Amino acid sequence: MTSRRHTLKLVVAAVLFPGRGTAASFSTERPLMGTLFKITSHTADHPLFKIASSEAFAAAEKINSVASDYIADSELLSFSKLSHGKPHPVSETLFPLLLQARHFAEETEGRFDPTLGPLTKLWRESRRRQSLPGPDVLAAALAASGYGKLFLDGKARTLVFSVPGMRLDLGGIAKGQAADAMLEVFRKHGLTRTSITCGGDVRVGDPPPGKDHWSISVRTTCEPKQPLKLVNSAVSTSGDLHQFVEIEGTRFSHIIDPETGLGLTEPRTAIIIASNAAESDALATAACVRS
């Protein structure tokens, strides 16, 4: 969820590296997409870091503005009002995000699925009301879900919902897509020694000066794991550690089981390392939903 009033924090830690002159680690963070996005970059050019940070957050904001299913007037949410069976234009910003999400839906055979919006909406209502949806309501939401019912035309840049009541949800990939876009901004400015952290997703570029990797701490349960060593890659964690609802003695995760339409009831966590954050984000969800 986008915050209208951003609080920006800047932390500077100067470090000397023999033979390299003076280098510094700069960090800045901002609330975005319901979590905290943090940028850390190693450079001797503080003004350039500030420029890149501003542009990177702007890129993430742009993605959030079109892809959020919390912002009432977002492009993504506007699609839920569209008639089915007809092509509808999609913006240049959102269309590649949908293509990427659809790709991972196909790769995971629907374990990650950006068309589960009707079921996500029911889960949120269940959490608020502390009760499960009725059988007819759940059946209708299931009928309106399924990536095979979403058609994307790359040439015309349009989408078609083949059945009524469809609703998109990029919650399982949008943060990763934003992190990838932010790192790309820093690379464009030549600041390759950069990491982007957003919730359970971390995207890193070249390692910090004097090191051959980024050391990334991850947590999927109450116990932290051994730090991971990453270079030019990403890691995502997924599970029900923080988001769940307990109804009539059963704990339902926020991760939806595409077969039942309800949140997963068995505790599952996943850590996925991939070449980019969009991939690790989507596959972490899919790993939790594995049959």
C-alpha cells in the first residue's frame, strides 16, 4: 500500500579499503507496498546515490500505482470492472508485469497464479469477519480464477478475461518486480554494488568493495537461517509466519491453495534463490503451494 507521506532515512557508514581510496556505504528506506523498501549502495559519489535512489523509488512507485490491488483507482483494480470476452488495453507499465506473472503461472502450473484475486478478496473478508465464505460464494470465486482464463495479446497490448468476475492479484510477484526495476536504475547510473530489500525479497548486484558476495540473513520461522552468499541474484522467502487467520481452530495462511480456494492450512515455508527477484518471489509462493 502506498504511503502518501514518505519518511526517508539516510544512513552513511564510511569504510576505508586499502588501495581503493575512500568508499562509503549509503542506505535509504521508504514504506511502500505494505512493507519497507531499503536500498544499500557502495559508492564514493553521494550525490549520484541520492539521484539514483530518487529515481529507483519513483520506478517502484510507478509499478505500485498500476499494479496494486489496494489502491482503489489502480489500473489493476480497474480491470475487475471490465466485461469478459472483450479485449481491453493495458498500459506500457503494467503489461510486461502481467506477461511475466502469466509466464510464472504457466511454469508452475498455477501454483503461482496472478488470477486468484477473487479468492484473495475472500480471504481478506474472512480475516475481517473471522468466518469462512459460504460454499456458493467460494465456488463462484473459484470459477472466476485460473490463469488459463486470462489471455494477453502482446502485439495489441490487451487482455481478455474469458469468464465473468475475474480479478487480478500481483501480490506474489509485484515486490520482486519493483526490486528488479530499482536495481536496474542503479545499474544505469553505474552503481552496481547495490542491494534492494523489500519484505521477504532481496535483490543484489555486484558485491561490496573488498568482498566477493553479499551476506543475506533470512528467516522463515522463529529461528534465523545461516546467512546466504549472493551475487547478482535474488532470494525470496514465503510462509505464514506473519500473515494468517485462525477460524474455528484452524489456521489459514494468506497463501491461497488454488484447488480449495482457501488459505493453506499446513505450515509451509520456502526460500528460493533465483537470477532476479520477480522469479524468486513467484517461485517462493509456488513452492509453498506444491502438491
